[in-house]
Amino acid sequence: MANKTVMIPSEVSASDIRTRLASFTSSADVEQGQLFSRGALSTTAGMSEVYAIATPATATLSTLYMAYTPESVILVAPNGNQYKVGDFDPRNFTNVANLVFTGFKPAVDDKILITAEGFTAPWDAAKTHAVAADGQTKLVWATGVAAGLSFELESATAYISIGQNFGSHRITAYQLRCVKLV
Amino acid sequence: MNKMPISVMNFTAGNEIRTKAYAQMAAYVAAFNEGKKNVMGENGEVSFADANETVLKFYKSEIEFMSGKKMADYPLDVYCNFADVKQAAFAIIGMITDLIIPDALIKDIGMISAIKNIGFGDSFKIDIQPRDLFIVSKGSRGKRSYDEKRQFKGTYTLIPEPRNITVAIPLYSILNGDYSIAEFVMKAVQSIEVNVRYDIYDAFDTAMNALATTGDALLKIVGFSQDTALGLQQKVSAWNGNKEAVFLGTKIALGKILPASTNFRFDLGSEYVKIGHLRDYFGVSCIELQNVADYRTEFKMKLKDTVLYVVSPAADKIVKVVFEGSTLANAGGNYDNANLQVETTLSKSYAVGVLTGAIGGYITL
């Protein structure tokens, strides 16, 4: 099973501005750092402040959200039963389908730390930016800003510390700063 | 932390005589394995002959207590064929197995492994704390907060699987006194213990052998030299939270640890000659892993004489051994099988794996 994306919002506007945060639900699992746009407000009873999500499209690239919820791993059995068994590894965490999760709206100068799983392809030295793209729920490496949400790569040698078995405790992560929204 | 198996704890709880007797039994076995001539009993030192008699007496009293039948009331062959007597006898064998195996493993290879006990149906989980500290940065005076730093624990699991062994003897061989099922069962218990030991060694060596050989992450060195070995020892100690690392190896491997300068060797005294290796090498302890026979291939030895391991015993043990529940001893009746074979099956569920936040070093000689 592939590892899930691990993201740390190092310094984001959403820490101070509550309107940059919203509650969402999705019929599919959503990884941390996944990009989406705000869909319709739920009509389900008891979910009057919860929105559906939509895949990024050309028209929404400037108003995207990123998923970020406290990592509390839920294991799902084939019959749909869900268990919290005390798994602390954030690489096993995903926002499970149909459970409400948090998304924040990145702003210019927001700084995040995100692992390689958060991108559509591996990084190479020519890439200086990571951008949102039509139809992509993950960031796409690029050589410059694009139309819509664009991050500048500040460090490709950053890491996130995770207790691992008999070896390195560091997972390579990319430090990104948001430089463009529109 | 190492603990006694839950089954033994429950079995002896609230019964002082039983608690003392089983503790004494474990001490007898340990003393016997260490090649001692006498063993410390409750009232001072006793010979193994006396200890054996005490154990047998206790064993008989336990069977009588559990089966509710007095041995003296029946002829011995009739008594031994009672189903409840057999069940009691094998329940006690199972209990002794649960007591002796972890005890023997802790004493012999406690440097590299930790024994854990879980109940039937449980899984073993370990959470590994990251060893990293947070990176500190200079910051301006006019800013309320700085980049939020986080780190995460990792979680790993082990699921025990049963290991089974069935021993069988023709009923006729028991009746004519050629063999007893007890001696076969004793070997079966030893076989399980040895199997656990091999699994520990294999898991340990495989993980250590796979360590990085280049760059800053280098933890595996080819060829022994004073500087590289001590450098590796320093690295393992430092990255295990300053828990002093030691050199581990067989007698032959440890014998290769000598000062680079032959000028120092006149000072080795008789220690090197007497025990075959240095106890301390530039302040680093050298600890022998006793080599053992590898019963899977006749006359082969299990441990490599060409390897030195560098581990911090005070840090987290590298290998975890997890025993699930108690040993199941299933003793068949004399007439259960159509061919009059008498069978006993032992089943012990365990898992062995490398699960640790610590690191180690590997030196091939």
C-alpha cells in the first residue's frame, strides 16, 4: 500500500483567519494536502455547514482549498467498519470518505511542508515551482508560476521527522511558499 | 520491559507455594544451563540431585492437585492412563515451557532482544518516537510566532503465528520401556526454544547486514580497524541518545579486536589469553554471544565468526519477540490412533521481528 501524503502547514493565514477554513465531505478518501474546490453546500440533515468538494478545474484554480485534519488514523474493513486502533504514523492517515474533514484556503506567503506523495510526479532539479492544474488533485512540479495557485520551492532538502523502524527517522519533504493565487 | 507470561502470572497468582516453586524451577534450569554444580535453593545451596527430587515431588503434587486423584491410591500404570491425570501433567508442562523459554532467552540474548507477552487474539504494537530534535532558527523581535514545527510517532505491529510440533511413539515402545513420551516432549520444548533463538539471530543479522555502507548514514563497515570500529561505536552511542554502545560477537570475532599498535599488546596481560578476547577495548565493553549449534544443518554453527555487532543494550532492544497466550500441549490417549501411536502436540504462537527506534552497527572482519 502506498504511503499517504504528510503535510505540515508551517505558517498559513488560515491559522488566524477562520474564514479561510471550511468543513467538507467527499465520497472518496482525501489525502492531506489534496487540492479541491468548494462544491455545493450539503443538503443532508445535520450537515448544514459542510460542503462537497470538486476536482480543480481551470475556472477554480484561484480559489482552491487544501485538506488538512489532525492525523488520527482510521482503518476501514472491507464491510465498511471503521476502527481507530492507535496508529500514529501519519503516512497511514487519510481523510476517510464520507467523514467530515477540514480544508484551508492557501493565501499568498503561506508556507507548507509536504512530502513527495503530494505531487503528481517526482521532483527534479529543474523544477522551481509547484502549481495547481486543471483536473489534478495533487500539486504539479513546474518551472514557473501558472494560472492560479502557485507555490515557489524554498527547499528540496527539508524533512519531516517520523519514528521509523531501525533506520532513518527523516522523510524528505518540500518546503513551499505560496506566491500566486490569481 | 520484560515480563513473565500472562499465563504463568495468572496460574501462580494468589498461591504462594506455587509462585515460589515455579520461580525455583526457573532458577534450577538456569543454573543447570550455566553448568553450575549446585543450585541455590530456598534454604541454601543444594545439589542438582536434590533439586531434581524437589521438582519431581512438586510436579507430582501439582498433578494430584489438578486431577484430584492421589497417585498412591492406584497402580502407577492405571494412574498414568487417567485422562485428567494426563491433562494435568501436560498443563504443567505447558506452564513450565512458558516459564523456561522466555527466561532462557532473556539471559542468553537479552542484549539484542526483548521478550513481550500478549494474550490470545491480541496483536503487538509498538510506537516509535522520532529521535530528531526540532531545528531552532534566529528570528526577528517583532514577530509573534514562527514556523510551526511538528514531528510524528511511527507505529509498527507484530502478529504471532503458531509453531507446532507433534511427537509420536508406538504404544508398544512405551509399554516395553524403550521410550517415554516425556523425553520426546522435553526435546520438543527445547526445539521450540532453539527455533525462537534462530529466528532472533536471523532477524537481527539480516537487519544489521542491510545497514547503509556509504555517506553520513554509514553503519556497516567492511574490515576491522581501530579507528573505524571506535568511530562506529561513537556514532551508534551518540545516535542512540548517548546510550553507550558495546561490541558483540562470538569468541572468535571478539578475539580480532586488538589495538592497532603492537606496542600496546604487551599490556594485554593474561586476560586476552584466558578468556580469548579483551573485556574492554579503549573503554568499550566487548561482550560474547555464545555460538550455538545450527540443528538445521548437521555440525553447522549458527552465528557468524566474521562479524562484530555494535549495539547499545541500554537503548531499545533491536529484536522483539512476542509470545501469544500460553503453550498448548495436546496429549493424545494411548488408544486414540488406529495404529497405536501415542502422540503429543505442542503449539507455541510467537512472532519475531526487528522493531526498534534504536540503531546499530555492523563490522565484517
